[in-house]
Amino acid sequence: MARFSGVWGAGMAILISGSALAQSDCPAGTEPLPPALAAWSAAPGALSKGTMLVAGTPARVALESVSTVRFAAPPEREPKPDSFGGVIGFDVQQAGTWRVALSGAGWIDVLVDGKVVPSAAHGHGPACSGIRKIVDFALPAGTYALQISGAAEDSIDVMVTRAP
């Protein structure tokens, strides 16, 4: 299993779990997730602290107060002092457009060598999917840091996947 030796906030933990897929007001027979996001509903086991996020696998990430997180670089958007954040490593095996999906509100930065990678597109997840935000990045193969900041809750579901 790969280890991420990048910057972690104190006490950062990643727990793999299924995401909240259905909302109470969603109709029966809601459209299934597109293939690139189909794993969003998966519920695999837990990852230990420092283990990298596995592309295509959703993870519940325990976040910390932004005042205690050691970000790899200052977030592109200044987070509110009472919000939460964290830093997670992930690998890209093949160059292309990669998508970061979050279950809740939060600012997403992807960094390589401490420098922010510009985003290529922003959007929302499919209705009733539990995906609130999607941001795409054009990435060459390599190891990256995913920074989440400005989240309202102390945990968030996240998934990195290759865009179709």
C-alpha cells in the first residue's frame, strides 16, 4: 500500500465508507451514477493515517479545524476560521482529466511540488447522488496533494476519479 509522505495536519485520518447517496426527497428510480462515479456508493474498509487516497474509491475524510491544518500551500480561497480542512495524497497513473468529488461544501486545491494546479472545470454531482461538488483538473502522471479547506463539517466524503 502506498504511503503519502506529504504534509498532513495533526490527527488527520481517512476512513473509507459509503457516501450518503439518497436524499429523502429523491424519487424512486433515480438515474444511476455515470460509470466514472459509480464507485461513489461503495463501502470498502478503512485506510490508516498517511495512506494515500486510491483513485476511483470514495473515502470519508476526517477534517480538522483549519487553524491546526498544515496546508502544503495556502489555500487559494481563504477559509473561514471556524471551518475545517485537511490534506490527502493521491497518485495519477495516467495523464488526463481527473475529477475530485465532494459530498459537501469545501474548497478544493490540487497541488504538485507545493504549487497549485489550475482547475479545468467546476460543477455539481448528479441529482440525488450525494455528490455536492465536482472539480476537474488536467493532470500528468504523478503524485499530488489534495487540499480541502472551508468545509462546514469535520468530515467529508471525497473521491478522485478519471473523468470520462
